[in-house]
Amino acid sequence: MSDFTGNFWSVYVAALTLLGILGCLVLLWVTARKKVVARADNTTGHVWDGDLREMNNPLPRWWMWLFVITIVFGLLYLVAYPGLGAYKGELGWSTRGEYEAEVALANKELAPLYAKFTAKTPEDLAGDANAMAVGERLFMNNCAQCHGSDARGSKGFPNLTDTDWLHGGSPEKIKETITLGRRAQMPPMAAAVGSADDVKNVANYVLSLSGSPHDSLRAQLGKAKFTACAACHGVDGKGNQAVGAPNLTDDIWLHGWGEQAVMNMVNNGKINEMPAQAAKLTEAQIHVLTAYVWGLSNRPAAAKP
Ligand code: HEC
Ligand code: HEC
């Protein structure tokens, strides 16, 4: 695919390139023609360092032919390879094509290995040290930038090594998450809760659910307001994986801990997205990643160090 958005710059670049090469030819032709009036002793009259005199000899033939060969080479190269604006070249070569051919070759070479992996269930695969080494590399290349190289996540990016799941920790659910991505959405809830004081009260009630430090009087006042949250987080606050609503009773905080953090969630809501990987990774790669992620919190006997 060409990076030119319009025809103008393509023609402009091609014309500049060809004019440059033509310029070289003209330079050679003009200088070959120019007669310098030499003196009887064939010197030009230029003298340096007292006695160093410049002779008026023509360029060596071999030098001139080298010059011509570079010009011919340049023109042939531009016919064969992309170089003249958007013109693709007769050989049809491109860095993208070369990359795709390499990936296709690598995928073909790895196919028998992946076939062995996909024949196993994720649970079994998690005990296969070979597969987990591949899984770790896939994770480092595709997931670590968000979930961390130790998969423990950070604010807004869930920890994948614990047993707390937003969307479910079974191999099926993990595979679904990786393949299709997830989009968790909590709307701003302040209006449904009431006054700013009510928001503060319900935040303290939420903190009380996990035994986190809180104002117990406010928590009692806030309890009734939690009905606005129950549709997603459950009446008991234990969450609902069908809508990706986290458990609020486990003292694990995706978006920060404390009264202010909870009030921010209620006031502003949150949209949090895990990008779908189906277009980026093969099904077999996702299968191995599923086993890898599942294995992080379900240490199978065989994989124990
Ligand atoms: C651009 C950042 C980003 C990348 C890259 C990314 N993730 Fe995620 N992932 C997220 C976010 C954000 C969430 C939380 C979504 C939510 O709040 O519901 C998430 C959630 C998940 C979950 C669900 C956790 C749970 O508790 O249910 C799994 C499993 C997961 N990611 C695995 C992966 C794997 C495997 C990869 C690599 C192929 C990956 N992620 C790449 C951002 C990312
Ligand atoms: C429409 C569903 C919905 C409603 C209603 C809702 N939430 Fe949420 N809430 C979510 C989702 C989904 C997330 C997770 C966002 C994410 O994955 O990043 C969340 C996250 C949170 C968090 C962050 C938890 C953490 O681990 O950091 C808190 C706190 C919270 N909600 C409190 C409340 C309170 C209090 C109410 C009621 C006033 C409420 N929510 C109402 C869907 C909802």
C-alpha cells in the first residue's frame, strides 16, 4: 500500500528523482565538452604550496564509465523496485510483502507445534512447560504493555494472577475475553444516588463491605442508597461477571482504594476497554494464551516449579 494520499506528491517525488539523475548525465556531458585553454606545458596556471601545479588532464576513462554505470544502475533499480513516487516497481517487492511472507513462513513452520497445543485442553496445556514458554512470549509481546510483564496489572488494568475476575476465570470466559475483547461500562451514578452527601455515604457503605477503613455512621446512612448499584454489583455487592461489575467486598480495587476513589467512580462512572485480539492473533495463539492466563491463577500440578 502506498503512503501517498494524492497523486500530486507521487508525481512530484518521481519527477525530482528523475531530474536529479538526468542532471548527473548533463553534468557529465557538459564537462566532457568544455574546452579549457591549456598552456604549452599542459598546466592550468593554478599553483599551491609554492610549486604544486595543477595539470589539465582529462578524467580517467574508468572513472567516467563508473559514473555512467551508477546512473544506469540507478535507472534500472527504479524500474525494478519501488522508488518513483507511488510506482510499485516491476518486481512488485515491498517491505510489507517481505514481512508478510516471513510471518506466513513462521506460522507454517510453527503449525505442527501449535497443532500439538490445540489438541490439548487449556487446563492440560497449562501443565506443559513448552507451551507455557510460548505463552509467556506471546504475553510479553501482546499483553504486557497493559497488564504488566508479571501480569499483575495496575490501576485500570486488572491483575490476571489472582482469583478475582471481572468477566469470569474459566478457560471459556478467558478465551472469550481475549478473542472478542471486553467493554465494561459504569454510568455516572451521582444523580441516581442523590446529594453530594449521599454519594459520600454510599462510598462509605461500599468501603464497609470489604472491611476497609470507613465512617460507620455514614455507611449506615448510605446502605439504602446502594439499591441504585445493586442492579450491576448485586444486592450483596459481590458483583456480576455478566456485566463485568466487580466484586466490591473483596478489598481488590481496580480503580483505586479509598473514599475519594469510590466517590469518583460514582460521580464520573467509567468505560474500560480490553481490545479484541481476534484480528491480531491466530486461534491457536489465543488458545495458548488462554492456557497461560488460566495457569497464572490455577497452578496445575505439573507446572509447579
Ligand atoms: C490496551 C490495553 C490492553 C491490552 C493490550 C490487553 N488488555 Fe486485557 N484488559 C485490558 C483492560 C483495560 C481490561 C479490563 C476490562 C474491564 O474493565 O472490564 C482487560 C481485561 C482482561 C481480562 C479479563 C480479566 C477479568 O478479570 O475478567 C483478561 C483475561 C485479559 N484482559 C487478558 C489479556 C491478554 C491475554 C492480552 C494479550 C493478548 C491482553 N489482555 C491485552 C487492557 C488490555
Ligand atoms: C450499569 C451497571 C453499574 C451500576 C448501576 C453501578 N456500577 Fe459500579 N461498576 C460497574 C462496572 C462495569 C465497573 C467496572 C468498570 C471497569 O471494569 O473498569 C464498576 C466499577 C465500580 C467501582 C470500582 C471498583 C474497583 O475495583 O475499583 C466502584 C467502587 C463502583 N463501581 C461503585 C458503584 C456504586 C457505589 C454504584 C452505585 C451508586 C455503582 N457502582 C453502580 C457497573 C455498574
